[in-house]
Amino acid sequence: MNSWPTGRLLSTAARLVEHSWNAKLADAGLTHAGVIALDVLSRAEEPMSQAKIAQGVRVQNQTMGKTLSRLEAWAYIRRQPSPSDRRSQVVSITDLGAQVISEAREVDRTILTRAAGDGDKLRKELQTIVHLLAIDTKQKPGNRSS
């Protein structure tokens, strides 16, 4: 590992954290993707469209649809007709979903604290990396995401 490029270290660490999360949260029917979707919904002030949630977590709408279906089966979210467009639906978190996301956040803190002595410092450094790389990606010529 000493000779691995930083990118490989980051991707390996991310994969191992995700596996650890999935193992600890499997009994609650949660996956890494489900935790992220619930986190977005728990911070929202009002119900959100599936497309808006997908955009917020940077995944395809179809991928988010599968994640939301699993969350709905566990009663962590509720889908209902949009008040502004009856042809579409909005998603909101349930009380059970709020409870399970709180438990998932504790699992996250436990994993990071065990892996890195200063979990808060690691989070800030990772946020900086993500932010800077997202800006670089948007500024590249020919990029369609901007």
C-alpha cells in the first residue's frame, strides 16, 4: 500500500467503509445508498421529488428510484402525489425513517472514529477534496453536468 497512488487509497477506503456500513446496517434493511437518501430527506424542509433527491446525491434518477423503493418497503419513506403536479410524486421521511437515520449516523461516527483518530478532521479534509474536485469537473470543456 505504501506505493499506491492517493486516488487508489481513497477509493479502497471508500469501498471498505461502504462494506462496513452495509454489514452494520443490514438488519435495518439499509444500504449505503439508502442512508444517503434518508440523510437528504431528513434535512429537507418539505417533501422532495425523486429527481431532486437523485441530483442531491449525484446519482441517476433510475438508481434513486430503486433505493427509494427499498426504503418505502421498510416504511422509512412515504411517497405521495405532488401538490403542484398530480402526475408526479414527492417523497418524505417517516418517523421510523428519522429514527433509523439517527442510528445510521451513529454507525458512521463509530466507523470513522475507529478508522481515523480525528473523524471530524477527516470529514473536513474529505469535504474539501470533494468540493474542489467537483468544481474542477464542472469547469472542464465539454462537460455536460454544468
